[in-house]
Amino acid sequence: MITVPGEYCPLCGTDLDRVTVEGRERRHCPGCDRVVRQNSKPVASVVVTDGSRVLLGKRAVEPNRGLWGTPGGNLEHDEPPAAGVARELREETGVRVDPDDLDLYRVDHATREGRSVVGIRYVVPRAATDGEPEARDETLAARFDTLDGFRDDGGISPWSRDLLTAVLE
Ligand SMILES: [Zn+2]
């Protein structure tokens, strides 16, 4: 499985050709005689709420460096989504949560940087988390604030705006 259109087989490196399967043109490896499917990339994020405030991290890395975003990111291949988002929350803000305390909020879909992305979004109240937010490796800062507060302090990542508005309305 690949998340961008591939030219070579990820297993054996042979040039891929094209076949029609289930009514769609798909890439096929003549070496392995297998269809190489292109799939969406799964990502997960969490909105930690404290009344009208939310926990965001100011991104230290591209894309959207310098903007505030919801903690989250790519899932490891062997990682359940709730466990992955708890890991990302800890890595980006220092705040800990038991994956079992996360509530699934929605599953959405978008195209980002040419890739099809399926977003798995969780919410959790601050009272169910442990620890005070602080900057970590991938964040310049992390704190609870209102959306207006984050807008006045550099702005909110376009990838998080829609979700945050939906959660807080
Ligand atoms: Zn192959």
C-alpha cells in the first residue's frame, strides 16, 4: 500500500504497469503479479477542552510552522488511533491521557500536499488529562487559550481551524 502515485513496486522495485480492477485503473507489479493499491494516509488528532479554551501547540516544524495546531499526527503502522493520539499529545505538549478516556468526535477526509488524508478526531476534557502543557521537540509553545487568543498570537493552522470551530460551537 502506498499513499502517493507510485512508479515502482515497493516490494521488488519493478516498474509498475496499469490494470483495471473494480472499475478503476490501478498500478500493478508485473514482477510480483500484485496490484499496488494507493490508500489514504491515516492521521489522528485530539482537542483537549477547558471550557471555552483548548490546548494547542505552536508548531516548530513545517508544514504550518509558527501556527497553532491541535496535537496529533501520523499513526505508526501497528498503533491503534487512540494510543497514537495519546502519544502525540505527550510528545507535543507533555500532557498525558489514557487512550480509553478519549472520545471519538468525527472522522473526516481532506487532500493535503497531494495526498488523500483520513483524519480521526478525538476530544477529551482537560480534567481527564495529567500534566501542565509545555513546549517539546516539535512545538515552540503549548498552552490552553481561546481561539481569539491563538489568532492574536500568530494564528491557527488551516488544518485545525474547521475542527476547532466545530468542537467549540
Ligand atoms: Zn513487485
